[in-house]
Amino acid sequence: MLLPVLARYGQDVLDRGPIVEMLAQHARIRGLVMQLSDEYADGSLRPETIGEIGELLETHIRLEEREVFPMIEEAFPEAALKEVASRLAVKEAEPWVPMEGLSYDPWPGPGDSEGGGWR
């Protein structure tokens, strides 16, 4: 929810290095999770995949905490901060995990931002 608000109010920071790196990391993390899902489905889980996901998540969290979020807070006007707060309040009121039908099957599946859906 933060990135669309950033696109609306902070277009001047969208092409900065930390934002670009964050988006690249998002793609790498999703790719690794898809790989892990495939390994699980094949019965061939590799500890290296889980380790790589963990390392990348740690790096990603540090990038967001130390660089991206401070940059966004500085770039956002008051209206943008209020919009993010409002969106967070709505999101917190909604359950994000379905009560039934959760699937870890490869595409389409949960967590896919490109159109996969719950089964």
C-alpha cells in the first residue's frame, strides 16, 4: 500500500537507488519463494533456498528501515502520511489470510501480486 501512495506524492524519489533496490529485492524474494514452493511440491526442499530467503529478507528489512522509510517520510507531505495511516487502519481491520482454501500450490497461488488468487 505504501508504493502507490509514494507514486502519487513522492514521484521525485521513485528512481533513487534505495527505492530501485527495494523493488528488485521484492522481485528476488518472490522468485525465491516460488522456487521454494516448487521444491516443496517436488519433495526436494533445499536448505540453501531457505537460507538464501532468510539472508535476503534480513538485508531487505535493513534497507527499508535504514534508507527507504526515512526517505519516504522526508518526501511525503502531511496528506500522504495521513493517507498511509488511513490505509493501514483499514488493512488492519481486514483479515488477510483466508479462513479456508489456503493453497501453496505454484501459480496461481497466495501472495502473487500479478493476479494469482486463492483457490
